[in-house]
Amino acid sequence: MPQNEERVSFASPYYPFKRIVNGNLFAGAELIPYKILMYLLDLPDSFGYQPVDDNDRPRVRLIKLLTYDCANPLAEPLPTPEQKLSLLFNGDQPDINTDEQKKKHPFGYRLFMQNVIAQSLIEAKTILKIYPGRILDPNDFRSIIGLQAEIWTNPNLSSVKTTSRDRIFDIECALRDSLNMVDISGVGLMHFSRNDGSFNGSENLYANSGECGRVIYFSTAWSSGGPEVVNPNYQH
């Protein structure tokens, strides 16, 4: 090391090198899909909040459309908190093949934080996957984190007695209404506008085995190791 070069402290996480610019950090960003899904589950909390079975609420419509494979899912009761949580994929028990597991997950796994899953998991039922997509960095201090929401179902389940008679698009509408411009703690403000993410939008998806679906691209802004602070008077 040259005599005039400053030695890096052993305490530095970048030792023996220097981090020249104290720019954007991504610690905590890995929890974004989980936090979004937990918000969408609309669970009771320690403050006394209890979800209401009201189809005018978008998260109620969303969870019913995901849970029930019958002709009119919105006419079914709101799933219990335990039933909602049972929809989350558990990588420690990927296969539901015992009576005990089937009792614990009566509707199977339907909510995923991963892009790639076993094809058998999407046959004959409806699922939602939310995971990171494209990430753009306008500068060294700010990132636009793209998120992708994939909705899949068997075509035989797609036509339902709801407003559009299309389960896939019904779910997309409920998902948009649940998330758009909502400021989720630890995640940030959810954006669906292309002004906020050049990749934002939605399109159809098709699988070789016959499942049909849609993918929705949305985004949030991340800066200095956390979501950007939202101005309460924010106007887009």
C-alpha cells in the first residue's frame, strides 16, 4: 500500500476496499414481496383491526377470487385469517400430500413470492405470484424497483359469475384497487403509472399446458436503504 493512501478500517463492511459514495443500499428490499402479500391478506392486527366481509373492499374481492374455485366466489364467506395464511407457499413443505398437510392447507398453495414454481402447482386452481422484476437506477442514490404480479388459472375456472365473467381480469382489477397509490410501510408507494416506471403495465400470459393468465408490472421507489419518504401532500 502506498504511504499516502489511507488504510481502510477493519470495521468497514467493505474492507479492504473503500465505498467511495455512500449511495443506495438494498438491505430490507428483499422483504418487499412478503410485505405486499401480507398487506393483501388483510389480517387482524394488535391494534384491534378486524377485516370486514364486504365485497366493496378490493382486498376482500381479491382473496375470495383467489380462494374459491366455484362459479360465484364473491358469494362465498370471507376466508378466516388461518385460511388466508394457509394459501402462502411454504418452501419447507412444498408438497401437500398428507392428510395433516391437506387439513392445514385446505385450498392448497395459491400465493407465492417466487417466480419459478412447479407446474403442477398451477393446474386446476387459481394462484397469484408477486416477485421482483426489472430494477432501474436513475442515479447512484435512487432505484425504481419493478414488481411483477402473475395471475394464473385453469381456463375451466376463468369464466365466473362476476362483473366481467373473467376471473383473471377480476383479480387484476381487485389487485390494482388494493395497491395503486397505497403507501405500504417498509415498501413505499405503489405505482402503476408509466410515469413512475417505464415498464409498468399489464399483458396476457399463456402456458404450454393450457393455463391462462396475466402479468401486471408495477413499481416502488427505493432510496438510501429504504422506501422513499412520501409527501403527505403528494400529487401525481
